[in-house]
Amino acid sequence: MPLRSFVRRFAPSGLLGVVPVWRLSPETMAILFPRQPLFDLVVFDEASQCTVEAGLPVLLRAKRVVIAGDEKQMPPSSYFTVGGGDGDDETPEAELDGQEHRREVRDMLEAESLLTLARTRCAHAGLAWHYRCRDEALIACSNHAMYRGDLLTIPATAGTSAPSPLHWVSVTDGAYASGENKREAERVVDVVHELLQREPRTSIGVVTFNLKQRRAVLDAVEARIER
């Protein structure tokens, strides 16, 4: 049995219960599934690349729809589309009655993409975080030129302009003996004390490489508390 015949025969009677998630192009969706709201939810990804005529048949197969995309990205390619006439022919006034609905449909089909069509007709929400660039300098120009600086970008963790996540604290008078360094333990407690003075207060973890140094740090903590 051809796949189209199989899907159209069994989709209304349990196929989606066996295979609940389908990943298809809009054209394949319209070919395989009957024109019924069989899917609880259909998600259009990269909807700025989907034409209205390709997306509308899919809407008929869904009870609810999420249309996701970025209208700042390139619209669907129109290299292979055929343009219509200019539509300058005069229409008798008697035939203008009842054509408003057809004009609305024409305007709808002429929308640049499914995303463009949906933005003016459906509630929408945008994602504030931009997470795809490892260096925020790559998105900085687009952020200010196209997104009005509304995107939240992640600070770079590499390069000369980024603050280093590691800081070296030198202990010049440290002395390692019998598995512990008491002066270093005291300096660790100094750093912990400095961090605890900051607001808001954050959690702190201290790592030592042996049990004796751990004991030295705990002794230094107790000595600081007794002051």
C-alpha cells in the first residue's frame, strides 16, 4: 500500500496513537494526511522560510499551532515563482459587491511568509536571550541595528576583552610541610571572608587536595570565628 494511502486510511483511527510525533515538511504533511484536525499541536519551525500557500494546508490538520521564526531572517525564495498580472483591468461596479472577502484572501496569500501573516493575527512572544554566538561581538551589530538592542547576549568567556573566570591569589610566605600549608589555609579563609561580605551573599565551595589541608582550612575557620 502506498504511504499516502496507508496514512490517510489509518490516521483517523489510531495511527497517531502509535506514532504520535511526525517531522515533515509542510508539503509532505498536506500530501500524506487527510484534511482533518488530527494533530493536537503542529509546530512550524523557521516559519519565516515558509510561504503562506505552503503553510495554510497544514493549519487544517492541526487543533493548535505554534509558528516560530525570526522575521529579520531572509524571506522564502521567490526565484521560481511566477508573477501574476498587474490586475489593472477595470471591474464593473455591479461586480464589486461581495468581493471584499476575496480581496482579504488575496492580501493574506500575498503575505511574505507564514510568520508575517501570523504576527498581525495571533498573540506572540519573543525570546530575549541570544545564545548561538560564543563571542557576543558577533551579534552586537545585528543586535543594535535590527533588534534595537533588546537581545540579551552571553558575555564572551575568551579573548582579551573578557574577564578571566580564574584568578590567581599568591601566598608568598606559604610553607608546605607534612601534607599541609597553614599559611595558605589562612589565606583561603581570608578570601572566603571577603566573599561573604558581598551582597547578595552567594554559596562558596572550598576544594583541598588532601585531608590534612582540609583540616588546616577548618582549623583556620574556627580560629577566625573565635576572634
